Amino acid sequence: MSWRVPRAVQLAKAKAKAVATVLRTGVAGAVFAFVLCRLIQDPAQADPPDATPATLKDAAHGLFDIGVGLSDRIAEHPADWPLLTTQFNCVTPENCMKPAAVQPTADGFRFELPDQFVAFAHEHKLRIVGHCLVWAKDDRTPPWFFRDGDQAVSKEVLLQRMKTYIDTVVGRYRGRIDSWDVVNEALDDGPNDLRPSGWVTACGDEFLVRAFEYAHAADPDALLIYNDYNNELSGKREKLIRVVRMLKDRGAPVHAIGLQGHYELDQIPFKDLEATLVAARELGVKIVVSELDIDVVLRGRWWADGGKYRDELAKYDPYRDGCPPEILQRQADQYAQLFKLFARYADVIDRVSFWNLHDGQSWLNYFPWNRVNHPLLFDRQGKPKPAYGAVIDALQSRP
Ligand code: GLA
């Protein structure tokens, strides 16, 4: 895609030309140049109407922010900056602010990468989403959190560790990070409301309440989010509503629900999504769509029937030489349908963030097996795909 020379630069160049005309042509030229400068000051007279298409963040202006999950090392990749800063106004670090990266052991915090990320985002005037303070899964929580010597940790010690962690991390970036995924993925995919974990074993549901309280105390101005996957689906949505209601009833400052939005082509749960947007409105919380993508090399069978298709799927890479146009068109149509829905619920939706900048950087090239995937709006060269134009059109034909 070609990036336009900003209008201010165009005008300055035009004025410089007019002045050069004065110097070359004497009085008659000066009169002519004066008239020309007046015209240049009035863009409506001087320029034809702007035919350049809006970017994502411009098209969504007044509806919601447009964000993106980014490599922790974006500051070292200037080739990505033009696409990033032209299209998006909000960024989430992909990994460097997760507890396993920030405090992998009890003996100290690691802020080198998060500090770099935050400095980069500030320099480029991008809002930052902190992700995430508590990832309520055992394999995503540094193991030392749950141990106390050779014993399982007590509730008091675990909550104190969580408080120290949240105070330190949220406090460090107070005023620079304005929203936090406070708890990630606490809902159970099985029969329970909460996923069994070291958190639940030690604290029951109290760890959720405290996480939001500690985050609010550390930065009273930050938007605090409960984030999860598949939480718009009927079954998990009811758990989500119960948990958010419980948090609110107990006075915990939960401000928004994060719907990760890792969808698969032809399987986007539009009805469930709309029901969740309605439920959020009733609960009095905002929605953020936090990690949006539309997988085209469908992954659902990876988990089906006890994993019996995994050997077959591990070799499945149908679009390694490119994605067929008809698939790209279906993806475009479904992205458009999503953004039309989001636009209709803009009173509830605070932000829509994609998960990664372009197809070449998507986690879906590696998860749950290696394949060449095409889930985003920009291809591997950062060029817009059909879905890009479809999303812009959907946003511009807002209701
Ligand atoms: C989840 C997490 C993200 C990221 C993605 C996969 O959705 O919330 O931080 O790890 O998985 O990249």
C-alpha cells in the first residue's frame, strides 16, 4: 500500500513554489503568487476532494479504538512502523508483560522488554493495553507462586504475592498504560464456573475479587478488564455473566469484558456474539474485542475425539503457496459482517484489537501446528487483503 504525503507537507511545498515564483517574476508574478497563496490556505478551493481511503483507525473514529497485539520487540523493527502507526491507535504487547516473563522466579522483576515496549508506544502516541496481570491457568503462572517451601501456598501468602506483583507492575506504568487485562482465562471449559487451578485451590473465587481491587488501588484511572476465549458462546457466556455479576456484587472494580475473538472461517458465532454484547450492556460493563483474527486453516479438529487427527493435521498446510481468492473473499465478507455488528454496538464496545500486525506474524502460523495461515487484514508484505477494504466499507457505512 502507498502511504500518502501528509496534507501539511503538501501545502508547505506548494507555498514554497509560490514564493519561488515571486523571486523569479517580479511584481506581476508577486500578485499572481499572492492570489495563489490565498488559495493554498483554503484547502477547499486549492485541492480536489480527498480521494485517499481512510485507514482503520480513521474509519472507526468515534466508534471505538483499533488496536493490535505486537511483537515485544517492535522497537527493533522499523519496517513495521508505518503500517502500525497509520492503521492502529492502540497496542498490546504479545508476551513481555505476562507474569511468566515479568517475574519468572521469586527473586526479582524483569522490566527490560516491557519498558522498551512502553517507551516505543509513547513515542508513537499509541495507547497501551497491559496484558495480563493474572493468567489463571497453572501452566501460565510461574510455578513459584503456588509453592511455599515444600508446602502448597496458603491463601494469605498467594494473595500477598499477587498484591506485590500488581502493585509493582501497575504502579510502574501508572499514567502510561490506561487499561489492563487483570485476569485472563479463568473460566472453565468443563463443568465448573472457574477452571481448576492453584489460584482456585488456595483462594476459591476470592483471587478474582482481590486482583481487581489491587489493580484499581494501584491505578484508579485504568480500565480494568476480565479477558477470556470462547466466552461469547452459549454455555461459557452464562459462566461469564455469573462471574462478572459476582465481582460487581462484591464491589470489585471490573469495567470491561474482553472477548478474545479468535474465530474460524465460516464458524463465527454472530448470534452468540450479539447476545453477549446485549448482556454486557445490561451488566453495565464495556466490551473489548481483544485478540481478533479469522483462521482459514481450521484448527477445531485438533482437539476433537481425543486428539486422534493430530498426526494427519500436523502435515496439513493447504495454503502454503497462497490463499485462494474465494477463501479471501469469504474472509472479507465475514470480517465485514463482524464490523457491522461491532458498529451497531459501539455504545458498548471500547476497542477492537487484532492479534498481530499481518499474516506473517500471526500466532496461527504455529498454533496448534505449523502451517502457513492468513487470518488478518494484511498479507505477509503488509499489503491490504480484500478483508481490509471490506472492514473499511463496513465502518464507513455505519448505521
Ligand atoms: C491467548 C492469550 C494471548 C496469546 C494468545 C496466543 O489468547 O491471551 O496472550 O498468548 O493466546 O498467542
